[in-house]
Amino acid sequence: MDVLLIHVLNSLLYASVLFLIAGGLSLIYGVMRIVNLAHGNIYAFGAYVTAWVVGSVAAGASMPVWLVLLPVGAVATAILGAGLEPTLLRPFYKRAEEYQLLCTFGLLMILEDVMRLFWGPYPLSASALFEGFGSLTFGESIYPTYNFLVIGVGAAAAIFLWAFIYRTKFGVVLRATSQNMRMASALGVNVNRVYVEAFTLGCFMAGLGGAIIVPSQSAVLGMGVDALVLSFIVVVIGGLGSLEGALVGAIIVGFVREAGITWFAEIELAVLYLIAALVLLVRPAGLFGRP
Amino acid sequence: MSVPPSRPRPASSTARALRVAVPVVVLLALVPLILPAYGAILLAYGLVMAIAALGFNLLLGYTGLLSFGHSAYFGVGAYAVALMVKYLKVGSMELFLVGAIVAAVLITALFGVVCVRYTTIFFGILTLALSQVLWSLAFKFFWVTGGTDGLRVPTPSLFAGLVTGSGDKIVFMSHAYYYYVLIVFCLCVALMWVIVNSPFGMALQAIRDNETRAEFVGVRIWRYRWVAFLVSGVFTGLAGALWVPLNGLTTPDIMHWTFSGEIVFMTVLGGFRSFAGPIIGAVVFNYLKTYAVGYTVYWQLLLGAVLVGLVLSLPTGIVGTAGRLAARLQGRH
Amino acid sequence: MSLLVTKDLVKWFGDTHAVDHVNFTVKESEVLALIGSNGAGKTTLVNLISGLFRPDGGQILFRDQDVTHQSVHGRIKAGIARSFQLVNLFDQLTALDNVALTIFSREGKIANPVALAASDSAVWDEAHDILRLFGLEPKARVLAGGVSQGERKLLDVAVAYALRPKLLFLDEPTSGVSTREKAPIMDTVTSVVRSQGISAAIIEHDMDVVFNYSDRIVAMHQGAILADGTPDEIRRNDTVTTTLIGTTEPR
């Protein structure tokens, strides 16, 4: 029974991080109709920044300091996003989609090497924070307490986002712009500002995913593209542009991956692709997506 | 209104193309006699990449589909050759090419069925994802593929065993093998020219320009995209097969997305809205890479920055920009 | 003789009856105008018949063949073609290429990847002929994206015509075109269509065009057919006038 509980917790852990990444991707697409191929590397960048600050710069400090510094990765990616949108994305809104894809792919390559430039080719970790949380014992199993923080952050993010989008004025503006950009603009909404804000929020979410997971597993080159591919599966299942879809998709992928790792280690990625392929065949828009 | 001549059509464009191509081929044929061995081998690499980019651009420039996973097909071609050496003890280049084509057809047919139902964003990520799956399989099944160590491929015999690489390897690569690559390159270019100028090629361009109208003119979108995907992958797989003997070794790296990025880059560099763009882009890129890699480890950063710059300001690439400059010099604009 | 008959054709969009049990006919060799306010269901009807949408109920019979569940490709082969309200052309191909491509497709030659398209002179000759028919010959070598709006509209019709259909649907062929250009466009289109014995069903909002060029008018409202008759009959039909214009009282 404890073993089952551990599997469930691991699935939720994975789902939390995936929700943050895929949710950011979906939010950006929902509002701006663009897909940032570098989104996975934004997540990676957030992980690296947090690992560096918490694991290297503040290595000698104490737990409270580390906790305060933990979200720094998300702040860094938010700033990055705010800078990228007006400079590298806005010129492409009116052009054919290929150009936008090419540009964000170039950005993907740039970010990959920027991380190597800043932090070298070896993994960067913040394990002291992770270990400082200790572990819980139930029955015969031990489970790291830190993972509960990750799951908690994921759940809190989901609730916060829901409230933000459905209960605040900014959320209304966001939804209006996503549904009908021209109309919103005609009603006086500053679409450019909404776009920057949405993109920044999406990058913040991705960076947060990286920040909270990095104490539990190191930041390593290549994690960005892996994350991109996985969040792609999440949005295929959940529907591109839908936050509920990102949540449900993340949970599904989290559980399937955990099951896959336990029983079919070699082909765990293939099982996920099979599910994605099935969803694409049966319901191309995803469970919650708009076609 | 006078009756215009019925057809001064691009049969003349093929004639025009030949007038450019023939001197170029002659020049290329003279290379081993003019340049040192290293120069010929480098150019051989460039011609191989040109075949890969040519295949890639059938999808991008002519069908409007941007694939981020073409490294997969290059890798399939390369590994097909390596596995033929390992398990079948084959040493004939012709058999290598056949094996690579068969393998590429199988993989692209399968991947194509999944990918061509979608366009732009989903197509792009799907191709990227599928190539990453292949890459990770090349690692996981290391007892077959040699894992990170890869598989070695010895010098093959050419022209059904008539020419063997029993002598000096450098001489073989810079002469016999170079000419072999050149011949295959010319055949590929000729075949691709016919394909894009055929009724089928027109249909692809129609699909690129206006999917709905293409359907309402009677073109079966899905089917034609799939065939284009197949042809594109096979050309790239063929390039992979030609590459392996040059390199002597194949590793999972060539199936990684970074290599797909290079194929995309070289095509955009040359100009993806033209026939010759990918060829020129590939050859130029090959030289750039050889010299730049010596200068910096941050090769991806450079590529990415230049790609973004190209897309922002010079989207038509070398060929397109050169064309505009030439037109301006002739005072047409 | 009825070329096309629809029986109780139905299409829902959410809760709305876009097309509500419509019995629509087109006879051989006639020019028919399909009128109605926006949202009346005209374009949806054409989309259903041409195959862009699948109906939720009812039947479509073309030359006594049931085409209700046929693919777009099948309907084109049977003889139904259409142009689009927002001009839909292959902008990076020349006007000549646009038509030639259509002919290649019609002739079943389009699947051929190993023959130079340029070598099939019969196709190119016919493409020139068609362009000439529509007065577009001078623009043969211009990219479709680069000709004037009126010419694009004509080219759109020419491409549909190149399929040699028996029934041609034209969705607002004069919309977005200056008043001056409307008559020449309609003159060209109707003369081509009549001389070849093709039936044309034209969605139009411009009443001058409708009354001057059609043999028969079908008026739609809220998904159903309101009236069906000759221009004179429709002109005298108070219901139509009230529904489409608002009142029979002279202004």
C-alpha cells in the first residue's frame, strides 16, 4: 500500500511540474496564438538560475534563505520573457507561421548555449535544500518531504491561475483578447501590453516549474528539449490553449509516466507517444481544446 | 487582341537551369585535380549535406511543411548502412544505398502517416518529438547500435565492386569516393528538379499556397503531403548513407535535434523559396562550420543568433538576396 | 430537367438551424441567383452541396446520383465546382499556373512526379484558352497574388470553370469589386457559362446584378427557402421585399 502511495505521489510530483510548463505554453498560445519552441529551454533556464543561486551563490546560507531564494528562477524567466516578446516575437505576428517557428527555434538554440556558457556542461544542483527537508516515513517506505512542497506549489499555482483568469479584471481582459483580439482592441484594450503580460506570465510559470524541481533533480543541458517534447504530449491530450486541459493532461502524463517507468522502463516514452497518437486520432483538438 | 504564342513556357526554364548547372558540374568534377585532398573531402561533405537539404526543402519550400526532425531520416540512412556492415557483412556502396532507401521509406511512411495530418505548429513539434524518440532508441538499444560509441563503417567498394578502397584511404575518399558522391549528387538534383517541375510538384505548391482551394481543385491533400514527406525523407536518408563512409563512424548525435537544426539553418541560409537555395546553403554552411567550430565551442549560439537574424532581415537567404541585388544592379527596380 | 436536387437538407451549428429542411433545385443550363440577408444560410447551403460540410440530415442528388456522402474529390469528378467569397487562389503561382494546375488535376495527370509539367502542351494551350475566355490572357504570367481585385475574382471563377463542371457555384463573385467593374465581370461570367451550357448558382447581395443576370431567383431566410421564381415574380413578391429590405412602402 505504501508503495502505491509513493507511486501516486511521484505521479503528482511530475504532474505539478508538467502543469506549470504546459500551462504556460497553453496560456501563451491561448492568448497570442503562438507556440514558443524555446519554451522548454525557458523552463531549463529557470532551473539553472535557481540551482546556481541556491546551490552555489548562497550555498553556505540557511534553509529560510534558500526558501526565499527558490523562486528566483521564475523571476529571471519572467524578466527574460518580458524582454523577448517585444523584440523577437512581435515582428512575426503578421508574417507566415513558418517564420515564427524558425525564430523561436533559433531562440531555442541560443538559450541552450547560453546556459552552457554561463554554467558549463555539467549538472548543477541545489541538493542541500532538498536534503534539508528530510523525509517522511510511512509504513516501510521513506519519501522525501521536499516533494510535497513541489506538489503543493503545483496545486497552488493551479488554484491561483484559475482565480487570476476567472476572477480578476486582468483575467477578463486576457480572456477577451484571446477570444477576439480585434474586438478587444476596438474596445480600448492595449493588445500589445496584454501580449507582453501574457507571455511574461507563461515564462514565469515555466521558470517556476524549473525552480521548484531543481533541488530534487539537477539542472542539466538537454532538459529543456525533453520538457518541450513532454509538454507537447500534455497539450495534445489536454488541448492547446486550455489551462484545464494542461492540468488534466499533466496528471494523465504524470501517472502514465510513473507506470511506464515502473513496468516498461525502456519504452516509457513510446507509451506516452502512443497515448498522444490515440488522442490525436480520436479527438484532434484534445480533451478541452478548441479546434 | 492578337493570338499569343501558345507556349513559351518553362521548358525554357529547364534549359536555363542546364546552362547554369553544366559549367558548375564541370567545375565540381575538376576539384580533386585542383584542390588538395582535404579540400575535395570537405566539398564531398558539403555535397552530401546538399542532398539532405534538397530533400528537406521539398517539404518546406514546396509543400509548406517545416520539419524539425529531419536528422531522424539522415540517421536512419546512416545506421542502415552501419547495421548492414555489422550484421550482413556487406561492403558494397550500391547495396548500402538500397538498404538506406528501404529503411528510409519504412520510417518516413510510418512517421508521415502521423505527421501529415497536421500543419505548422503541430507538424513541427511532432517531427521534433519523433526524431527525439529515434535518438533515444539509438541510445537505449546500445547492444545493437553501439550506443554513444557508435558503429564503425569501413571503406566501401564502389560501382559493384569495380573500385575498392584498398589503397590509401585519403586518396580514395578525395578521388574515387568524391566522384561517386558527385554522380549521386547530380542524379539527385536532376530528379528533384523534375519532381518540383512536374504536375505533382505544382500540386504540392498549390497545397502550400492554399490548402482549401487545392482540395476544391481536386487534389487529395493528405495523400500528396504524405508522398512529399516520403520523398523528402528518402533523399535525406540517402544523404546519410553517403555520409557514413566519409565519416567512418556513425553515432546517435546525427539523430539529435541539434542536427535537424543545422539542416533547417542551412536551408534558410541558402534561401528556402528557391530550388538552388538549399544546395548553396548546405555547401556554404559546411565550410562555415568547419572553420567556425575551431573558433568557438558555442556553435549553437552562433547558429541560433544568425538564424534569428536571417529570419528577421534576410528571409530569402543567399539566393533570394543575391537575386534582388542582381535585379537592382540591372536597374530593374 | 433538374441537375441538382436537395431533399430536406439540414445543417445545425450548435443550436441554430443554419440550413432547415431545404429543398433546393437547379435546372440544366440556367443561371440562378441565391439571395438572402447575412446568416440566411446561402453559403452554408453551397458548402453542403460542394462538400465542405457534411449535412446533419437530408439528401443531395446530382444528375440523379446520390452525392450526400461523397468526398469533395468525388463531387468534383461528378461535375460540381465552386469559387469562394474570399478569393482563394494560389498566390505564388502565376494566373496561367493556377488554371493549368486545375486542368492537370481534372485530367488525372496531377499525380505524376516524373514528367516535366512544361512538356504537356495540350494542358497549357487549354489554360491559355480559358484565360482568354475570361479576358485574363494579358496577366497570364503574373503571380495570382499580384493582379487586381477584379481580376482575382475572375481568375477564381476561371479556376473553377477549368474543372469543366456541369454546375458552378459562385459565392459573391462581385463582392469587394468597384461598381464600375461589376457589370464587365458578370457579363464575362454569364456569357462563358451560357455558351458552354453550364448551370450557375450565384450568391449575390447586389440586387442590380441579381435582377439583370439571373433566369431564376431563390430567396433564403433563416435557413429556409422563402421564395423561388423568375425575377419578375420575385420583384412582385411582397414577403421577399419585406424580409430582405424591410418594407414594401416606397421611400
